Amino acid sequence: MDILFHVSTAAGGRLLYPLLLAAHRAGCSSGAFFTHEGVLGLRDTSLMAGLAHAVRAVACEESWHRFCPDLACPVEAGSQTTNSALMGDARKVVSL
């Protein structure tokens, strides 16, 4: 994967959408890991459409249960171990 977007803030989702589209236009493979308040961005339908271009999108399962307890997670649920593996596979990491 060329770029991993690490989303840990509530505002990160709004920033992620145009970055995903730009990465796709540039021919870069991208993925995203959502943790802490960053999981709140997964409630945005535009962002979910942008994630269709991502190689992989994972939400920290603990964060999802904490911030969105009554909703089904729309992406793969994972752990901080998954986050570490994604970071190890990425050529670049962008924190939002």
C-alpha cells in the first residue's frame, strides 16, 4: 500500500475524503485505519463512498464500541495490532 491514512480525530474524516480521491487519481493505493474519535467519520456517506477506492479500511473495534455503540460498523473491525500491521505495510503514513 502506498499511503495509510490514520484517522484519530472527529474532523479527520472530512479531511480524508478529498485525500482518498486525490490518491486514487494519482494512481496511489491507499488504506485507512480509524481509531478514537476518528471512527465518527464512518457515519458520513460521502466518506464511505470514497473508501470504495481504498485497498483496506479498518476501524478500531474498541473505539467503535465506545463512540458508536448502537451502530453496525460499516468497515472491517480490527485492533491496534491491525493498525501496526497496516503501518508496517504502508510506504507512507498520514495522520489526520
